[in-house]
Amino acid sequence: MGLGNLTVKKGIVAVPQEFRQFKYFAAVVWALGLWLFHYHRETLQPSLQASLTYLLLDSNKWTDLRTLLWH
């Protein structure tokens, strides 16, 4: 996004009239990130690895009410 904003600011690219393409771009980037997480986890930043591990793997497991609600 930052690179896109910079190209508009410098006048290299005209201001887009609609942002319909952004949702497709975001979906592709998210899909690539998930693919990397599943097949090449070591290539991702440690914080992203930890977040995705919690969201995709650990969030389905809980041992008591404390881990369900607090962590």
C-alpha cells in the first residue's frame, strides 16, 4: 500500500477512481501468506508465525475456561 501511495504522490500513477482491485490484491497476498505458513513457515517473520499459529492452530484447543476466555 505504501508503495502504491508513493507512486500516486510522485505522479507516476494516476489516482485510481475505484478500489475494486484492492480486495483481489489483498486476497492474493493473504492467500500467499497462508500458503507460506503451511509449507514454508520458517520464511515468515517470527511475530507473524506466532500470530498465525495462535489463530490457525491453537485457537481450536482449550483446556479450561481461563484459556478459552483469557488467552
